[in-house]
Amino acid sequence: MNLFDVYPINEITIVKAKGSYVWDDNGEQYLDLYGGHAVISIGHTHPHWVQRIEEQLEKIAFYSNSIRIPLQQQLAEKLGKVSGKPDYQLFLCNSGAEANENALKLASFHNGRKKIVAFSRAFHGRTSLAVSVTDNKNYIAPVNETGNVSFLPFNDEEALEIFFKENGKEISSVIIEGIQGVGGINIADDSFLRKIRSLCDEYGALYIADSVQCGYGRSGKFFSHDFAGVNADIYTMAKGMGNGFPVAGLIIAPHIKPKHFQLGTTFGGNHLACAAALAVLETIEEEILMGNAVMTGKFLKDQLEAIPQLKNVRGRGLMIGFDVPEELKDLKKNLLWNQKIFTGEAKPNVIRLLPSLALKKRDAEQFIDSIKEEIQNLVPA
């Protein structure tokens, strides 16, 4: 049997990882500034994370949600504290797509409506409803097509206000990333998020803050939506939540009341997932990693802005993107193969940096030196 060929693959086999570094089967060391799509939040194989999982594995790895799992309540309390949202409710699942799927479904249960507002260049996942609110026709199969989703221009307050005036009583929810990841590191204006909040309040719709990639401290605040000074009705989380262990969740405002059997999951909130997620929150808090994301992110952004060949450097914390001109189209590839540095990309010409929140300044400096060298090789003076 062969694997179903859905990803372009770099011919590298990673066999070991520690902190911000990974090693291949030939012993070659790489600096990881991508973290497997923003998944590695506290560093590869962090000792506290490993210990938490090992200790739990010796006790019990899994049982279903038909029994009480105290680790879930511990996780809810720790998440409420670290996120600054202690009065919210937690539902645990397995992936970002599943989190967004459940958030959209819960909003529709809550207000009995069907219409959803999403935005240009949005990415919310690949499952049925999540992909329907993703702005990429290559991902949407005919079965996913629905007339219930309307895509509006990102950061266009006037277009949003007009749409609500014309359709407000039918809108169930608005879903938005605080910083678009796959879309190219595009930051939602604080005033735009405040406009979403006010229109949702006025018309009875729910504000869903997709924080799958831009959440969990990556921006320097726990949720990047927090920069706007408003609270969403539902926040969705995954990626860095488990530092590589599959875990995801929604935190849900107290005015949204649960009903039995509206939502459900087999593996969500299992013992190992909770242990991994608790280790991440404990480490973020103990090592002040949101503060490190701010400081190291500012250093990276300032240094990148000083390189004249790079255009439109943008981002918050350790979620950074920049545009590369045509003459630098091989920059990402050369950083990987020549400099042994993993970065991400967004089509057609954006390089994305999504490293561990524990990234050290010396590693950031190494990256800056390497990118300058590769630019010099590609565009000699």
C-alpha cells in the first residue's frame, strides 16, 4: 500500500528534536522557525512536557467522556487563568478544523440561524463546514459548497456594516482570524474587530475568534484578538495547545448555554491530551513565554525591516511574515538547503516565521545573518 499523495515533501527525515532545533537521519542540524505550522509552542521535547505525558501514560492514556476526567477541569481552570477568561466554558476536541466546525455549529444552535460571514484569504480548516468558510476554491469539494457563507473583504468596515444592514437578522456568526496565517500574515485591524463585536451585539450574531494559529500566546497576548480590547463569544484553539500532541478546543462565553448531545467527541479531552495541554500552559506561565514572544519577535521584525530587499514586514510577536520579490523567489528553498533553516510560506510570495515561543535571541540572530547571506547570493551587489 502507498500513502495517498496529498503533500509536496522535502526529502528530509527528522529523527530528533530539542528546543528550536531538529536533526535528520544523517545527523544534520536544522534551526526550526516554522514549528510544524505553528504547533511547537514551548520548544520541541520540552522536559516538563515529556515528563507530564510519561507520568500520565503510566496511569491511564484514554477513556471516553462517559466518565469524569479530573484533568479536564484542571485544564479548564489553568486555561481560564492564563488566557484571562476564567468565566468562559471549555469544550475539548482534536484539531483546529474540528474546533471551528463545532464553533460554527454551536453558534447556529444558539440563535437558530444559518448565515455565516467569513473573509477574503481566510483559512479555517478542511472539514465540511470549516472548509466552506475557507477562501480557497482548491480546498472546497462540491459537497462542501453552500449558500450560507458570504465572504467579505478583510478589514473593510464599510462592507461589513452594509452586509449586516441588509442581512443582519439572518446572520448566525462571524468567523475571523486575528492574524491570518495561511492567508499571508494579515493582521485584523483592532477597529475592524471592534466593529464585528458591535454589529454582532446589535444583530444577535456570534463573534467566533479563530485563534488556532494566532492564539496561545504567539502574538504576545494569549489571543491576538485581545489587542482590540473586546471579547469574542467563542475562541477556537489547536496548533500550539499541545506542543505537538493532538488537542484542540473551544472556549465559550457564559451566555451560551450547553445542552446535552449538541456537541460530542470520542478522543477529545483524553487523559494524555489534557496532560500535554497542561504542560504547555504551565510552561508558558513559568517561563514567561508570551513576554519572550514580544521581545524576540520585535528583534526579528526590526532586523527584517532593515533589509531593503524584503517588503512589507508584518506581524505580532512570533507570528511574522514578509514579501519577497521575484529575484528572491528561491529564498525559502535556499534557507532550507543551504542554511539548514525551516521557514514557512504563503502563496505566492510570502515567507512566514512561526517558531517556538521560547526562541532565543541568538537563534534569531543566526537567522538574520543567514537570510542576509542568501540574499547576497541571490542578488549580488
